[in-house]
Amino acid sequence: MFKRKRQDGAPAAARAAEVRHAPAAVSSAPAAADDADPHGGPERRERERHSARPGTRVLVIDDSPTIVALLKRMLQQNHFDVLVAYDGESGLEIARRERPDLIFLDIVLPGIDGFSALRKLRRDPVTKDIPIVMISGNAQATEQFYVQRIGADDFMKKPFSRAEVFNRIEQLLDEDGIPRHANRAASPATA
């Protein structure tokens, strides 16, 4: 097999190594204020994000420590207070006792599953108006239809991105930055 040589005689592999180790060019031109985000990079959003008020309480009910840790970190970085349950029964108890502003509820849980937990949350006068986003690794359309029919406010498929999590939350916020259950969001008189 033949190796290509640069005009100066160095093999192409050596040239590629030089490129990989070359320092990046630094631009001395100032970035336009409207093109930059607070971290110095280009603006990634097409529109301004509507955020929940700081201190919004979110309950994450999922049996996966990885998913719980990921959601907890994302939410805490945005000034949410996060409550955690690793099974449906504990999640129901915490929801009744703490009355969170929003719940992320996994469908597949040990003991009582997410569908049953959702039904119980919707039937309980204490928790019936809490917005609930169901999460699942299964993206079947029938599952999404079923959760919304039972009373979930939204459905999020695993794996999810940070942007998706906050887009789901944003869709549930009222004008004061408070998550609202779909039935309550439509009629402010009952809020």
C-alpha cells in the first residue's frame, strides 16, 4: 500500500497528527451581544425560554438511580427543589405529604406501576391537580395515548435531553411560572 506524501515529503499520517495537535485559532473579534449566551457560545435558542419560578418543587418517581440522578442534577441546577422516590408506593406517600408542584413519573416501577400510580394521584383530592409528566423507555404510541387518557399532562421518552426536560416543564407553566395541570390551566377561576 502506498502512503501519500505532502509536498514537503512528510507522510499524510504525520500531517494529520500535526493538525490534531495544532492550537486552535483564537479570534480577536468581539462576539455580538445578541449572538452570545452567558457562557460565551452562540445563542442556541430561537426564542426566550419561560422558566419556572425558583424553588418549584418537583417529585421524581423512578426506580433507575441513573435517571433520578440525571433529572435531579438538571433540575437543581435550575433552582428547583427535588424530591425523590424509587417506587410507586413511596412516590404516592411523598406526593400526598409534600404536595409538589410537578411530578415526573416512570411507567415501569417495582410494586405499583406508573399507570396505577397515575390513577391514584388523579383520584386523590390532595394530588389530583398536580401536573404529571410520564417517562418511559418504551415509545409506543399506544402507551402515550393511554397515559394521556388516564390524566397525564405530558409524556417523555427515555433517553431524554436537558432541552426536552425543560421544554416539557415550560409547556405546563402558567404566566406566573407555576406548573399547572392541563384541566386547571384552561380555567384560571379554579386555580
